Amino acid sequence: MTVAGEVMPVDWQRDLSDRLVSLGVTLVGYGDVSRGLAGELRHLDKAVSLAVAHPSGGGNVVSSGGVTAYCNQMADVDQRLERVQGWLVRYLKSRGWRTLAIPPDSLRRDSRFIARIYPLFPHKTAATCAGLGWVGKSGLLINERYGPLLSLATVLTNAPLAVCQSPLWSGRCGKCRRCVDGCPVQAIPDREWSSAGPAGQIDVQACTGRLTANREKTGRAICGLCILACPYTGKITRRPFAREDPPPGQGPRRAGSMAL
């Protein structure tokens, strides 16, 4: 157990990252999320951001009923994230630290009282604070290596983690407007994201209407044309994924050993 104000040794945290990657995540980042935390969560000011890359290839593109869409509803990916979260929560708690696992968005259908807290903390907040990416004009997290093709989960904790010293507070899409032009219902404004700006860039009503219409034709509430339009998606689909690829500014994530 560490004393107040002490930061965990670098080697310990590197081993933790390697262990999480060996369990199946693609990227791991650590962020200070105290800025803007809801009152119910202020005692958990550090976040471990976990990301899993979507499978490569065209298997996630759906063409049905005259609709072309990208399906980002991947039960196997979300279940993997949840398993890794479970291990991390047990590990941190066994060392006396408090935790709160915010599950992947598709797994938030939870009747427990604690589930009411989930909407208070978006995964993108942890990911940007951890330096894993920025929020694009589409409202999706964009990573320099994997673009928007990531599913996310978060563990909030009071563990004395060493956090990213270069969090991303603004977007890096610049003049690109491919997702803006590619949205069939004009739900995406040509506006760069900033953490200091107003929450919610997307016309949620228009986006939801499109999802509802697509569900009637394909059986699933999916669209994802903004994902397909992103230039980072094009770069990714032209080469295979490598799980050991490092996130921006970090070294390789090699599977390491850790005593359980």
C-alpha cells in the first residue's frame, strides 16, 4: 500500500499494462480525470482507459435492404473488455484501492443502482485524458493508429497511477470534413472538438432517426457511415492490425508477466 501523494513505480505500471494487453486489450492508457468529475465520482480521480481494435477486413460492413452500414455492435469485443475490466478491478481491490468499472456502452443495460452512475462518465473522457486519442467531428474517439475502429471501457480508481502528461484537450481533424459530408442526415457539424466547449456536437435526434430507419431495413440500429468515411479507417483497412502496435507516444505493448 502506498502513502498519500505517492505514485506507483514505473516498472510496476509497465508490468500492469503488459498484463492487460496479454489479456486481450489493444491499447491501455492512464489519465487524471479529476477535471470536471461529477461529485459522486470525485474520490476516483484516476482512470484506466482500455481499448480493443475492431477486427480487420470487411466483415463489419453490412449491406441489406438497400442500406450500407458499419456495424460496431460487437458482442465478443465488448465481452473481452468486460473480462479484462473484471481482472483489473480484482487486482486493484486486492491491493486496497477503490474502483468503479464503467462497462462498454452495449453492456450498460444494468438494473443495479450503481448503473445510474454510468452515464456520468463517458469513455471518451478517460481516453482523451490518457492520451489515446481525440474526439473527432463525428463525436467518436479517433486514435492515430486505429482511427475510430475501437471499442472502449474504463476503470475509475483512486490508485496512485502515473498518468499521461500530454492529454488531448482538442481535436486534430483540422480541415477534414469527410464524416460531415458522409453523414446521410447532416447530423455532424463541421466543428472541431474542444474539451472546453459545449458537450454534444452531434444532432442526436437526426442520428437516432437514421438508426431507427436502418433497424427497420436491416434488423439492427446501425449506421456508422461516419466511421467508414474517416480517412483513418481507410488507412487501417489497407493493412492488418497488430495488437502489439503502440499507442501514440508510447513504446511497444509487449505481453509481460505479473504475479496474481
